[in-house]
Amino acid sequence: MPGLDEILLEKLLEARSVLVLTGAGMSAESGIPTFREAQTGLWAQYRPEELATPEAFREHPARVWRWYEERRAGVRQARPHAGHRALVELAALLPAVHIVTQNVDGLHQMAGSRDVIEFHGNFAWQRCMECNNRCETTKIDIRQIPPRCECGGIYKPECIFFGEMIPPQYLRRSEMAASACDTMLVIGTSAGV
């Protein structure tokens, strides 16, 4: 009787389109703290209502921006691990591998994955709340916190806050990938969110 490894390998080799859903557990191995881990997760230490909602950002943009900047600093130190690299290798072997990630760290792309849908955004980008200008975080003058766009608006981290909708283009691409897949891998998430 074949073991689980053999069954998984057989399914993957037969697949025409694989959808990979990744979450915080995937990035945790690279040293990025999760949000929901009971004892060590970020929400065990902070209240999401104070740091990860549109209301919190409008009321205290500097505090929220600084908190996200601390997280970005940790993300900048992180590197892809063997799991990220294995997905790149898998994509080289199969006709189609689509990655939908809840992570905002860009580690899949750093490892070499090409078809990555960043469902919750990416820390590497900011978006102006007034004119909607999108700008790389590294190109923003952060001497003033929160940083401002040329139009005078405040830059917001381009990640999804609680209470915000998933951008329609990410939702559409994810739905298309899900409807086309014949095999799905869920890695580092309970898929409950």
C-alpha cells in the first residue's frame, strides 16, 4: 500500500493545474511572526483594532505606520526557506502552479516564484489614501511619519486591514486559479480566514 508521500507525489505529477494557498506558517519558518499564534502571535500582544483597521489608521496614522515599519524591518531580514524553493521547483515540473498567499512579505517572489497572487497585499508597497498613487516603500521619504505623497495625502501600507475588502483583481485571479486547478496544496494556514 503506498504511503502518503507516494500518493501526494502521484497526484502532483498527474496535475494539470495546481493551486497553492500559503499563510503565516509558511513565513514563520523564515523568522516572521504569525498573527494568530496563541502565545507568540502578534495579536496575542496587540489589539488588531488599534493597529490593523482603517479606523485605527485614520485616528493614529503615525502609530500604525511605525508598527508596520517595525514589521517591515523584520521582513527585510527574512529569506526564503526550503519550502519556498520547493514551490519554485514544483512550478518548473508542472504545466501550471499558481500561488495564492495571505503573506505580505514577498518571500515567494524572492525565491523565484512567478505566478503569485498576494491576497493581502505586500509590505514593499504603499498607497496614497488621497490620489491612490502606488509607490515602493523604499522610495518614500520616511523622515516624516506618516509619509506623505506629492499630493499631500498619507501613504498607507498596501496590505489589507481588517474591515477592508480584498482588491477585486486579486479576488478575480484567485477565483480563476481555483476554478482551473485539479490539485490544491494548503501550506502554513488553516484556511479559516
